[in-house]
Amino acid sequence: MSDDGPPHDWDAHERRLWEAYRHGEWCEDVPVIRAEALRWLLLAAPRPVPGSLARLRLRGARVTGTLDLAEAVVQGAIRLETCRFDEAPCFDGGQFGVLQLKDCALPGLSAAGARVGQGCEIVGCTLDGTLNLRSLSVGTHLLLDGSTVTAHDGGAAVDAESLAVEEHLSAAELVCTGPVYLNSSRIQDTLGFRGARIQGDRAYLQAPELTVGGGLYLDRGFTSDGGINLYGASIGGSLHLENSTLTGTGERRGEPALQLMCASVGGDIQAGTGLVVRGCLDLRDTTVRGTVVLKRARLHHPAGTALNAKRLHVGGDLNCRGGFVAEGTVNLCDARVGGSVLFEGAELSGFAGAAALRANGIEVGAEFNCCDGLTAHGRISLSSVTVRAKLCFQGAALDVPAGERALVCRRSAAAELMLKPREAPLGIVDLSHTRIGVLRDDPAGWPRSLVLEGFAYDSTQPALSGQERLTWLDRDPAGFAPQPYEQLAANYQRHGRDSDARVVLLAKQRRMRTTLPWPARIWSLLQDLTVGYGYRPLRAVLLLAVFFTVGTALFATWPPTPDGEGVPPDFQPAVYTLDLLLPVVDFGQDRAFSAHGAMQWVVVVLVSAGWILATTAAAGVNRVLRRS
């Protein structure tokens, strides 16, 4: 510290600043101060007046020249308010106790590699050039609230790569025209850009490998005209995106409106009310310990994927409820959600034949709700999914043209499937090879085209009759498939409804007949007419009784003559008729007597009828026994 007075060439205003510094008071009404005088004052550091704390407190002055404090060590506080700098000050590599600039105007500022032991505040300032905070280390907090920074000549608006802040960083209402860099920065507590704007043709926020110990706030009117890159970021608290507007240009690296890939979030992602995203919201391979809330958010990227959350891991719920709008595909493939996936009242739109919702391979620990007002303009693809509770489409609208796939749910598993859409879908619903515990549906909502090959379930609600369910089975656009009939019949048998099971199995045989070659069709028709494929055995008994009665009456009226030598047995018309009808049984009447004339044709009819009835009855009984 200097015990001498100020230099002799200092003017009255600068001497006044000298005295204010020694007393620790504000120096005001000083129109112009040379940057050289400020530097001399901070480095020479005159002794304070006894009982006072020496510090620089300057308000309302114009600073001429370049304030160069590079690699300087300043113990006291530097507080500048409403000052105007002709040249950008330089604090690179310096060490400072407190650095505070409030409502100042500067052509830029550089503090690269500097260390501020306590707080660093650049609040309400206007910078017509880059704010360089690269590798800056701040012992407590860093405030950039209300400042305006404009980049020139392709430079950054704020360059804060490798920044280290031991408490919180607040940039509320910050306005940056140009890019902002926070690559590999570390904020021990919270990071807030509430109400901030990143604007301009080259606007974006680059913060890959960012580490935030608390929450990250990009909300309350936050706007970015370019992408936000949080690749590999680690956020200890929650990420807040409410009432913000994000804009991207595509889906490749650096193009999404928000790229939160391979990141970890210790709390929630609160991105619901008021969030507007123009571009892709990319959450691939990210882990969220809490809940992801996108309720009432609006995502607009009709050219591709609006929400890309492949392999996203969520500990709680994925909430895309009422008011959530996605113009572009929502991609949840191979995601893991510990709670529920909720799309009640959402509106999803896929364009140019793309899926509205693609969630193949997702695992859901509770419910997957696409119900209560969900509207999907495009295909919903849920192949190979696992839902431990209910998969629900009650009250949903699946809006696709006839002939296209409305819902694809192949090789999936759920404890319960509720398929009661608002209206019967015109498109195809594919449930092939899916395993369900309880199926709840409504005949009024059955789709026009339904693929059930390999579809398995334990029970159905409501408990419709077999005849009512037949129209449900006969909707496969590819034609007849036997497995759905077998599955429905087995379901009826498990619940003790054998008559309904027989109705279904009989219908299966009749549908199958249309697929057979003509000789087999004739044989199948005979089995149907005679014994109902074994499911109507009384038909054979009745036909045999009719033939037996007619034959007995005819042979009693026109008995046959004895055949051969010797004394014939007594002729019995009834026994003779049975001998003809039953091909395996021999009562001896057939060998002892021979019919003549027209009665020979009666014999031919009875023998033929006996063989047909016996073999078809045997085939039907064999089919029933094999199934049992």
C-alpha cells in the first residue's frame, strides 16, 4: 500500500476518487476517469483511513482508455455503477475479492482465467462485444441478470467455457445476440436463465458436459432462436422449461431445439405449461430419476421427430397429458419408465405416413394410457412393449385412412388391455403375438380390420357369447387364421362355457373349408352336415335313426329273398337294416338274404349312408378327443 498521495498529474476528479477509495465511499459526480488512474489506484492501493475499509466504489463516470488488470491481484472490492467504458476492460488471469458492475455500458469485457474470491456481478450492463468468462473461477455467486450482450464479427456473445462457480449462477432476463458457450462448466448450486433471450441468426447455447449441482432453469419466458446443446450434462436437481420457447433447425447433432442426450437429471424435467418447441426435443439415452412432465407442452417439427426419447430412463412418470401437442413423431423406442406413461387428452400427429407415436420396446412399470381424449393422426406403434399394469385406449381417436395401420401392438405383453376407442378405427389394428391378461373391449369400437394371429389372453370383458364374438374374429385383412378361433374357444373352456367354445370351433372349421381344395371341401361339407365336425354328434344319431326307420319299413313291405342253400334264419327287417347301416357289425342277415329289383338301390343307399355317417362321426369324435 502507498502512504503517498495521488500522483501530481491527477486532476481534481481523480484526486476525489483517491479520497473516496481510502474512505470506502461512493465516488459520484465525476464525469471522466482515466482507466490508467483506476489501475494505479487498485494496484498501489493507498492505506485506508483508520476505521474505514478501502475499496473502489465508482458511480456514473466515463472511463477512458483501457482498464488493464490482467494478472493483477486486487484485495479490495471493485464496484462500478452506471459507468461507461470507451474500451473493453481486461481482468484476464487476475485475482479479485469482489467484482461488481451494475448498469454499465462496455464494448466488451474479458475475465478469462480470473479468480474472484467472493461474488462476481455483471448486472444490467450493456456490452457491445463479447463477454469472455472462459475458465473464470468464482468463490460464491455469479450474476448476469438483466444484461445485454451483442456479439460481432462471428464471435460469441458470452464465452464461459470451463467456468467454475461455487454457488449459483443467475442470468435472469439476460439478452444475448449471438452464441453462448458454457462447455464443461461447473455450477455448484443452481443455474438460472429465467426470462433470458438468446437471439439472432447465430443464436444457440452450447453447454455439453455441463455440471450443475442444483436445478437448471430455462423458464419464465426463456427464448432461444437456436439450439440448446446439453449433451452429457449432469444436473443434480430438476430441469425447468415451463413457459419457454426453443427453436431448432433439424435432428442431427447441434440442430435440435434442445439436445439433452446422454445426460443425467437428479430431479424432474418440468417442461409442461407454456413450453413451445419449434424443432426436435432430443432426450435420447438420458436418465431422469424423477418425473418427466410435458403436460400442455407444444412440440412442432412436422418434417420429422418432434420428441426423440429413445432409450430414455425415467424413474417416475412420463406425463404428456391434456393439452400436450406434438406435430411430428413422438419416439419412445426402448425407453424405460418406472411409473406410468400418460397421454390422456394429448394430440399426436405424424406426417407423410410417419407414425404419430413410436414406442417399440418400451418397458413401463405401471400404466400406459393412450385414452380419455387422445387423438392420434397417424400410426401408433407399440411392438415388443412390456406394460406391467394397464394398456389403455379408452376414448382414444385413431385417425388413419382405411387400409393403413392405426395401431401396431405386436409381440407385446400387458396385464390388461382396454381397447375401447371413441369410434371404430378405419385403419388396421394389429395385435398379433401379443399376450394380455384381461381384454376389455366394446363391439361398437371394434376396428374394421383386426389382426389377431397369435394374440393370447386369459379372459375377456364383457363376457359376450361365442356367436357375438365371431364377427370380431373374422376381420383379418389377410384372410382366415385358425389360431384366434382356438384361443377364443380355449378362453371359453377355461371359464366353463363349453357351448360357446363349440360354436367358435365349429365356425373355425367352416371358415377353414373355404381355404381347402375342392375334394377336401366336399368331405368337409359332409362332416359339417352330418356331425357338425364332431361338435354336433346328435346329428349322426338322428340321421341313423331316420335311415333305420325307413329301411325297416321298406324291408318289412318288400322283404328280400333267401340267399344260398339250406334253411335260412328268420328274416328280421330291423336287424337286416342295422346289418346294412353298421359297416363293422355283422348280424348275419346281410349274408342270408338278397334284395332284388329297386330294393337293391335301397341297400346301396343304406350301406353308403352307414359308411359316411360312421367315418365322419369317428373323425369328429377323434377331433374332440385330441383337443381334450
